[in-house]
Amino acid sequence: MTSRGPGTGRIAALILFAALVLPVSPQAQTIRPVVLEHTKTKAQGRFELVNDGVTPLNVVLEARSFDITEAGEPVYRPLDPRIHLRLSAMSVRIPAKQSRFVFYEATCDSLPAWFVIPCTFSGLPPVGGLEVRVELPHTVYLVQKAPLAREDVAIRTAVFDADKRVVTVELENVGPRLGRAMEADVTAGRHHARQPSFPMPPRARRWLAIPWSESRNPERVVIRFRGFSVEQKLDEAVRAEG
């Protein structure tokens, strides 16, 4: 059954960090690195689970595949049968102020492919009488050898809403290759508003909503990939009358 995130009714409080967000937690738990990319059908890697708190914690790991919505949200589902994954541990206990490494070996029948290993930390002090669990993801991309190319990517629309002060961009990957945008940059002279790196799955669309706080209206949007960029002049949203 497809689910959005790992939601379970038994968790009274859950701090959910989507795949690709920064590894920052108010409870002092960290996973590093958050994302790894491999350009082959067989990949070996490791990631570190860090407990900077003052109490020992238990961590449970469960590999999942995921889809990415047009808004950039991950939607978890069972691990793709094309992916064959071995983890060094399915659960670990981390003493206070210590860390543990988890090793993995992944092979894939075809590229590109990707998966996530959500790591759920438990044993945290209750907050307001509620049990707290923190989930942090480690995401792995198995990327084809031929990189994403300029002809694969197109900006379909790029509009500035002057009332909401937001630039909305519709981006499409029309090809079969997985790639990553290094950043999206909205500009007006020396003024910039940037959105950080995000993946572009094959044959998928992505909507960006980039806030603009400058008094001068933005003029262009530039989206940078490895080796190339795409850009477009901004249109202005039509204001509703009445």
C-alpha cells in the first residue's frame, strides 16, 4: 500500500524530515550524509547515525522506494523489486553522545533507480506527556552513466505573482535519465532568490514556488544542472478584477 511518509497511528508525535532536507533536528539527532549518488548498477556505501543527546536511543531502519510529487514531496512505497539491498543492521542502539555507522550494498537490474532508508529514532524524552520519535532519511540514487542533457529539460511556465510575491516555475524532464538541479535562481539585476538542489526523475514535472522579497520585480529564472542551465524570462500573473 502506498503511503505518504511512514505514518503510523501508534506514534503520538513524529518529526518527519522528507528525503533531501537538511540533517537538522531539534532533538540533536543527525544522519550524514543525507544523500549519496552512485553511477553504476552496484553500489556500496555507508551512513552515520549520530546521537548528540544525553540519553541512549534505539534506531529502526526500513528501506523503501519513493515517488516524488510535482510539488517535490516524497511518497513512500515498498522497495522496488528491481533493487536488491543488503543492510549491515536493521536496528541499532546508540549510547549518548555517540554515533554508529550502517553499511549497505545495493544492486539494481536497470538504471536509473533510487531508494530511501528511513531511520526512526526512539527513546527520546517525552514532550508534554507524548512519546516522540524522530525519522531521518538516507537517500540513495543509482544514476545512469550518461548524464542528464540540455535537451532533456524544459521550463514550461515561469510566472511572477506580484500580489503574493512568489515566482512559480513548471519544469519538465522529458527524457529517460535521472538528474539533479543544482539550484534555481530568480534574478533582477543584483538581486537573487535561490532554491537549493533537488532531483529531477525521468519523464516527470516539478513545480517550484520561490518567494521574492525585493521591491523590484524579478526578471528571469535560471535553473542550473551539472554542465548546463536552462533559463526563461518571467511572465506576470494576471490579476483578477472585481
